[in-house]
Amino acid sequence: MKCSICKNKVNETFLKKIIGTYIKDKKGKRLPICSKCQTKFNNDKEKMIAEIK
């Protein structure tokens, strides 16, 4: 699975849960975000969505 912002691989735990988060865009699609991008944008959903487009 790849991060929607930086296109790097999102790390997973042994139970296949991602180390990061999912955000939903305006269409309702779930997009994975890595933990590095989360800290880069200070967990601000609006900034992360703006960076994807």
C-alpha cells in the first residue's frame, strides 16, 4: 500500500494494519497516509487533502 501524498510504501504491523491513518476525500474514498506525512502536516485533514490534489 502506498501513501497518497508522497507515494512511499506505508509500513504495516504483523496484523496488516497500517502505521499511519486513512482520510476520506470529498467523494468518500479512503486514502492511506503514512506517519511521516501525518507529522509533516500536523494531522490537519484539510492540508493533507489539498496536498493530494
